[in-house]
Amino acid sequence: MGDFIRYIFTEPHNLTLASLESGMKEIDPAFSIVPDQAATNGGDLLLAGELFGEVEINQPTDQVFIEDLEDLRDQLTDIPAEDKATVVRALKRATGMIAFQLSEDGHD
């Protein structure tokens, strides 16, 4: 797998894998999400049967959510203080996250 893309929510939400899949199908009906049997909050994102990556919906109580936000805060060392403050405020308001790990086809 490849790079991660994270979409961070700062407002209340009720996003599920099913609603995410529904939204993706509005873009292109060939999208589908095959749920992970071991982790109900994630699965494989496919387009026309080809793996584009793994997708996961994280909540503020999830350990991976907490660790991802800490990692993002740690990466803010080389940006201006005013910009850093804006990002830190947004991260403090985070109410959830979609984490998407791209496959090679996802990059293309």
C-alpha cells in the first residue's frame, strides 16, 4: 500500500461505510467498499473491481484516531506560527476522520 490521505471532520457527523460507499457511487457507480470482517469501520475501496486502497472511518475514541492526530501535530514544525495555530485549533475540534491508504492503482 502507499500514501495516506486523511479527511478530518470538525463538525458532528454520522458517517458510516455504507453512506461513504453511497456517496462514492454517486460519483461513479463502479465504486464499492468491501468491509473488513475484522474491523467493521474499514474496508477495501474498489473501482470497477480494482483495488484503489483501504478506507477507514475513525472516531475520537479510537486509538488510531488519537495517534494520527498526534502525528499530524508533530509534523507542524516547519510552518509559520499563525498557520500552525489554525491547524492546531482544527485538530482540537476534530470529530472524526476518514483515513484512506492508496494502492498503486489509487495513485494512478
